[in-house]
Amino acid sequence: MNPKNFFAELKRRNVYKVAIAYAVVAWLLMQIATQVFPFLEIPNWAIRLVIMLIVIGFPIALVIAWAFELTPEGLKRTEFADELPKKSARGRAWIYVVVIAGAISVGLFFLGRYTSSKQSAELPAKSIAVLPFENLSRDPDNAYFADGIQDEILARLSKIADLKVISRTSTQKYKSAPDNLREIARQLGVANILEGSVQKAADQVRVNVQLINALNDAHLWSDIYDRKLTDIFAVESDIAKTIADTLQAKLTGAEKQMISGRPTSDTAAYELYLKGRSLWGKRGGDNLRQAIAFYEQAIARDPNYALAYAGLAEAYLILPTYTATAPQEAYPKAKAAALKALQLDDKLAEAHTALADALYNDYDMAGSIAEFQHAIALNPNSATAHMWYGNDPLTALGRFDEAIAEGKRAIELDPLSPIINSTLGVTLVRAGRYDEAIAQLRKTLEIDPTFYFAHDLLGVALQLKGDVPAAIAEYEKAQQLSDDLAPRVQLAFAKAQLGDKEAAARMLAELAELSRYRYVSAHWRVLLNLSLNNREEAIRWLEQGVANHDGGLIPSIKVHPLLDPLRGDPRFEALVQKVVGPKQK
């Protein structure tokens, strides 16, 4: 066929018109897919499917345009359509289709540009979340090592003040290489995501990482490190430095030194530390005891391993919360380990955080505040330090605005952590801001409906607000989810408030029996005696709780609303001064 005749035939058969109309409508569909689908949280594979179908459909549309023509009598083969009378009005319909589709496409395009730029402005460019690293080792028991590499890279990045770094707790729910990066970034409040995998065989390690801008799926940097286990600290340091350079984060000389640190020269001690860290993150009594054992083994191999001492201190600090261990047994060990860590490395933020909380448990509020401020200066991205600083010494002293600001900063750094979200609820309860506490704790339960601690705290907030039946319902939910004593004590306390004094009396008798073979916190007996109007017994148990350095509401004696019935009693006010008053050095 003559080319001239061929192109004339294409025009006669309306193939050009169909191609133009298809291109405009296709662009419209792609704008809908790329701009609207993410807003509706439709996964990325659906967008790719739409684009693939559009590409496949284009040649099919051209073939149909060549072979068929749309007539008033319907779709006819071109040979038959040529014999029918022409109607010019119909011939112009395709122009309207093109113009309307084009207008909609342009509108969606600029809407997408506007919302994308708005979202980019809301998310700081120098922000990052490190997703769980995939364990590619043949031995599944090496999962702790992949977790540890992720944790160590995070620890180095978090020391850079110019970066916003999301804590590990909030990223653990995601898989190693998810499809919906943009949605994950929105949930975590970051612009960039680091993905990676780890493969360990004997003393060889392969670490594969890639840094992605989650807003536009642009791959900013990737690398593969094949090294010996002895070089793993250099790998972690190089990854942290490269990320900082790529995101144009400014590093001070001190920060460069901290992220280049080599915590131990003993790789076996390092692996023991990683095992302990993995178990510590899982909480629970058995896990914490095993974590302590791994930290002690790491220290036995390398007595100068400051980070292992800091880990040991952190484990002892929370051991009484998850076990029947007495505070007077655990807290001195925590303080000793933290001091040893600082003796070995006084720039270790984790050790300053642990010492700060140990001093809080010692009722040294001024010392605790100084250590927390030092820890946060060394590691501005430590959600744990911000959380403990706000909820512990600042709240205990009644500095509520500062305390709530610290709690909110902790949530920015670890937005999906149930414990950090719950802890802000605790701070709000102690500040007497019950409506805000209830809203915060309900938000926590949206993150994790099975988190018993949030149900228990929500019960406290509702009870103080005056809705005791709703509080009882929350205590019962917490009791179903955990065998912890706290919900049972709170339930008996609430029932007594509604007139069932026998519930509180029975619980007191049960605690007396339990205390024969395990530690029972005094603050529970304070509450139950208050519910029975036994002020003398409540004061006596409060005195014992202060002497034992109990947790719970004892350190917040100055502000906790549940202790309001005792205010004004000289013995109570003397205990308040003992807990929050200035300490003689």
C-alpha cells in the first residue's frame, strides 16, 4: 500500500481521532489512579495494574478503530458503515470527549501537584524511618541479628539532632519491603524510608540497604556491604553517615564521633548484647530475665562494654513492672550498672537515660532532670528519654505543661508505640485533664485494642471523671487481657466506690496472702484502704511504699488525684516532701 494512501485511510477510518481520545482518557485514568488511589489507601499494585491495562488497551483500541465505526445504528464494520448516510453532529462528539477529559485530567494533575507539595511541606525532608531488616540467613535463629543491625543503625541516626528519626517500636509492625510506602510515611510522619536485609553465615555478613523517598518512590541511595563480622560497626557507621549526607543533615563534630563509635572489639559480646536487646524489646518477665543474663554474659566477655551495662540498667529498671521483683532489689542494681556504663563512656545517651530514671526512683528529682536533659542533648531522637522525662520527674513536680510537651514529642518520634501513647495518658490523668486523657487512651486502643495497660488507665481516667460503671467495664477488659494484679485491684477499688466494700476487703485479704511468697506493691493497699475509708492504714502503707521506693502512684504523691483524700494530713505532707523535696548532697 502507498504510504500516502495508508495515512489517508487511517484518517478516514478515524484511527487518529481514537488515538487522541484514548490518550487523553488514558491520562485522565492515570491521574485518578496516581492522585486519588493513595488518598483512598488503595495499594500501589492497583495503580500499576491500571497503567498496565491502559498500555495493553492502546493497540487494541487502534485495531478496533480500523475495523469498526460507531454509527447511529450501533457498531458496524467499516465497510458497511461507509454505505450509511453520514451525520456530521455525531462526527464532532469525539471532540467534546477529548476536551472534557482533558479538562478533568489537567484539574487532577494540578490538584495532585498541590496536595503532593502540601504533604511534602508537612513532612520534614530530613526525617526517616528504618523498617525491619529482612533476615536472609538460612538459620531463622539469626533473626535477632537482623533486628540488631536495624536497631544499631537507628541508634546511630538518632544521635543526629538535624534528623527526625522514628523509634523502632513504631516500625516493627511493617514488613521489610512493603508496597504502600507513601501510606507508611504518612502514618509515621516521615519523608524517607530505609529498607534492608541481612545475611549472616559464620563470620561473614552481607547487609543490603536502600534509601527511598516515600513521597515519590525515588530511590535516593542503595548499597551492598559484604564484610567480616568484625567490620560490622564500620558498616553501621558508614550507612548512618551516608544517609545523613544524602538527606543533607548537618553533623557536629561530636555527632560524627558518636556515630563512628565502636562499642566493643569482641564480636561474641556484641552478639550476646543483640540477643539481650531483642528480648528487652519484647518485655515480659521471662524475656527480661533472659535479657539480663545475655547482658551479663556480654559484660563477662568484655568488661569495658559500656552499652551492655546500659542495657543491663534499663532491664533492671523495668523488671519490677513486669515481675514480682521488689524495687529495693532491682533499682540499686540498675543505678550501679548505669554508673558503671558512664564511667566507661560518659557520652552514652542510653546510660544517662537509665541513670536519670534510677535517680527518679531514688526520689532525687533535680538529679533526674539534669540527667534526662543530658541524655536528650546527646540523643534528641530518644522517644524513651522524652517519655520518662515527661511522665516521671516533670510530672512528679507538677510541671505539667513541660511534661505534656515531652510526652507529645515522644509520640512524634514513636507514633505507633502503645506504651508511649499510654504514658501520655498517665501524664494527663495526673494533671487532672481527664477528657484529654480519655481521648488519648482511646487513641492508644485504636493502635492496639489488646493492650491491657491502656484499658486499665482508661478505667482510672473514667473513674476520676466520675463515670465509675464505664471504668469498671474497662478494668474488666484489662483483667481479661492480662494476669497483672493492677486491673483486679482497680476493679475492687471502683466497686467499693459504688458501695461494694466487700470487694475491696476481699482484695486486701488476697494481697496479704500473696505477700507471703512474692512482692506486693504498697500503693495497691493504699488505694484499697482509701476505698474503705481506712485513712490510718492508707497512711501506714504509703509510708512503707515510700520507704521501699515503690512505683505506681508513690513517686507522683504530690500530684496524683487518687491521693487527694489524704491531702492536708501532716503525715501525708511530710511524705510528699520526702519524695519531691530537695535532696542534700
